[in-house]
Amino acid sequence: MAPPVPLLAVRGSDGTSLLCGPPQCEQHAAFTRDSRLSRCVTFSRDGTLFGWCNGQSVSVVRSSEGSILSTFDLPKTALLEFSPLNTVLVTWQPYSKSQDSSQGEANLQLWELQSGQLIKALYQKKVDSWCPSWSDDEKISVRSVNNELHFYENNDFNSIANKLHMQKVSDFALSPGGQPSKVAVYVPGSKGAPSFVRLYQYPVLGGPTAALANKSFFKADRVTMQWNKKASAVLVTASTEVDKTGASYYGEQTLHYLAVNGETALVQLPKNGPIYDVAWSPNSAEFCVVYGFMPAKATIFNIKCDPVFDFGTGPRNAAYYSPQGHILVLAGFGNLRGQMEVWDVKKYKQVSKPQAPDATHFCWSPDGEHVITATCSPRLRVSNGYKIWHYTGSVLHKWDVAAGSELWEVRWQPFPDGIFPERAIKYQAAPSELGSTQAPPTQAYRPPALRHLPATPSAKLHEEEPPQNMRPGVSGEKSLSKAALKNQRKREAKKAAKQESKSEHEPPSDPAPVTNSQSEPTSGDPEMDKKIKNLKKKLKAIEELKEQQASGKVLQKNQLEKIQKEDQLLKELEELQIG
């Protein structure tokens, strides 16, 4: 049986429509486009339902048939969400005080989807964490109320089943999957006390030994917490608004790892600068981090927080795993040029390098074969539209909005895991009438006055680092933390200085590859003897570097340049000795 074709929801100034795609996108025959301006659209988690608010009412339809399931008279609704099993529809509208009541009307409403009955109306002034979080089986739901966590069971919102009593819980993340549910909570620091994140397993929420794991840290104004799919670990990106050293416009970020077995770690990032993005692989055993001052580095780490593969440096600020986890896209959107690097993460081999300038949105199709990039308002009010790509870099479908219109949002229909199996990765570009847009090679800026002259090699502003496998045994040595690397460099420098002083006190010995003669008499010219001695010393150092390279050690750029000068040094030595 062929897998289904995902739908694409498109919301803009021309209304809301459902399209059948990819690769081509045509109007979904069962859904009539709603031409009224839509405030929000959403799919249910399994993709079977689609809901939107058009400024007059909220409608919910069955995605495949287009038939209406429920309609709610809620013209001000700004956000919509379905519970995991499609039992509850949550609607939120901006909070406002009414003349009749000083408290205002309850702006967060939970509706029973089948009957259309109101289950509970609640107050939710802030848009942050506006929607309750459910476990996948809907046995538990959680919401944050006045720095407390309120737990409800079996969708009974009339009685709070449990509370997490902790001062000032400002954020939380409920684990994916069913029971037992776990929750990560963040408490910001105050008066010299550190911030901390703790993991709990429901319903054990009290007492000093209740926490599964605890990680405290300074320098955190806010955090982002991401569970992996298996709910075995959380990645916490801690951020400050301001970098007090003045080094970064983005403030400061650190990345922390917490596992439900109690293990915690600070993820060591070998390049200074902001953390732009962190993404878990769907296999839950690896994660990718994009970090460092531009050109940014991207590295895959395992759950021991050891680097597995380094993608080198490049113009990128985001990472996206395919739903099956077999492909990774590293991209540079926003203030970058929209370059995408598509990688096969099993072979660590680059598949393609397309470019989507001005893209403000990127998303994988559930089939793991196609991606969509879009330019949406209000982020960019010109050139609005979207493109559907094959991961090999081919543009399969392109749509631009009509003059005077805007595109606000595009969203793929989700599907449960296993509907779309992983397919073998192709490296040849998929056939397309629209072709592909491979990123052109970047060239250094040249002033107009110099453009008619031949180009001369110039020093680059940034050193470009190539990709490298970091697994122990592949490059011959295990990757080290920053402190360990620093200590190793100190030891090597000390050793080299010792050898140098030793060689100065010992009679000079000929390096093997220099000449065939066993010993040369002195020339009688002290200046020439000194030059010969220096050349031999350099050749000996090159020989040592070549041995290190042969053993698998990754050499620095200046060390590789020294090796390249060997022939030139040998020639100089030969000329001096003949002279």
C-alpha cells in the first residue's frame, strides 16, 4: 500500500487553503478555500483533523474528507491546539478586562471536541506556555499558574490532582510518550543563588530525594528545555540577555545535559560565541549543536556529550533532522543568505548544497524526502511565497503570491511515526523543470579600483575548518575538553622547548633524508655553517610532523604549511653544501 500524500496548509491575506503535495501542490478537492482572513491554523498531532479561526468562528474539519466536525462561535481566537488523542480543543484569545468584571473574562477555553461542550474556562494572561501540556495518552496534563505547576488527570480540569510546590517555577517541559511521565522544571536564580533545572517523575514531586536529576548554573535569564523522543534525557540551553564581556550581541549561552538516570554534564563547545540551535536526532542517541562566532561550527554529540562528527565552519544558524533521522540539514537563514547543507548522517557525507535566499521558514515533509522553504510576512513583506525541494537540491514546485498579497504561514500535515519508512539516500539531483540553486562559491570583496587587476592571494579574515570525524580511533585520538586540550598543548610546547635546548647542546646529527653522506666537514665559513645547522633543524622538525601525521594526528594549518616547504629546504641545503 502506497503511503499517503501529506497536505499543506497555507494561510495568507488571500485566506486559508489546503493543498495536496508534494512534489506538486494542488488544491485539496474536499476542502473549499476560506477567503476570509485567518488568525491561526493547526493540525491535530496525528494529522486527521484541521482547525482554523477566520475572525468569525473556529472550524474543525476532518483533513481527508473536508467534512465539518465542530464549529465554535469564537471570533477573537488567536491560538488553537488539539490534545494528543483529539479529545480536547484548546482556544486562546488575548486577555482583556471587561466593564462588567474587574477580573475580565476567562480567555483560555477547553472544549470537548465531539460534543462541542465547554469543559473549563481559565485565565491565561501571558502567551508564553499558554497551552496545557499533555502526556501522549492524555492521562496527565500540566499548566503553569503563578509560578506553580498544576497537574490534572484524565482531562478532569475541575480538580487539581497534584501540585509541584517550589518557589518561582518559571518554565517546564513535560516528557513525550506515555506513562511514567517526567517533567523538567526551571527555577531562575536570585540573590547570588544559582538557577537550576530538575527532573521529576510523576507523581513523586516532593522532598529532597524526589528529583531524578538536578543541574545548577549561573548566567541564565531564561532557558530552553528539549526532551529527546525516548524521554531519557533533556538538553537545556541557558541564555543571558547581555554578555557582560561585550564579546557578543546575542548575550551568553551554555548548554547542559540532564538524564533521567541522574547523569548531568556541561556540553563543551570548542568555539566561543553564541549557541544558535540545538536539535535532537529522532534516534534519541545524538544531538547537533550550531554554535560559535561566524563562520559557525556545527557538531554532533553522543549522549555522553562526546563529539562524534564536526561539520567544520560555515554560514549557518539552524539544524533540522529529517523525521526518520537519516538526513540533517544545516542552514543559514535570517541575516544569512539561506545556504543549506544537506548531510547523510550515517555516512557523514554531503548530499547537496542548495540556496534559498530570504527564507524565513523551513520544515521537513513527513515523508523525509521533501522540504519546504517560505518567505512570510511580517518577517519579510516582499517576495512572499514558498518552494518545495527534494533534499538533493532540486526545486520541484514554486509558488509566489500575487502582487499586493501576503503569505503568513505554511504548515505540513503531521503523521504518526512509521507511516513513512526511511528510504535509501540518493546523491544525484532529482529531475526537475525548475532546476536547482546550488550555492555559488563565495569570493572575497574587491574594491572597484582593483577589479581590473589580476587577483592576488590575500589573508582570509576567518580560518575555515573542514569537516572531520571525531570518533575515537578514526582520527587516531579521542577528542578532549577545552581544559584537557589546553594542558595537552602546554605539555607539547614544554617538550618541544626541552628538545630544542637539548639539540643546541648536543653535536649536530644529520636528519636521515637530507643527503647520502654520513658526515660533512665544516666549510670554514661560520655564517654558512649556521645556515646549514638551521636548515637541518627545520628538516628534523618536519620529519617529526610527518610521523605525527602518519600516526593519525590532525595537524594545524601552519604545521601542514611547514611540511609543504620540505623540498625547498632540501634544495637550499644541497646548494649550501655544494658551495
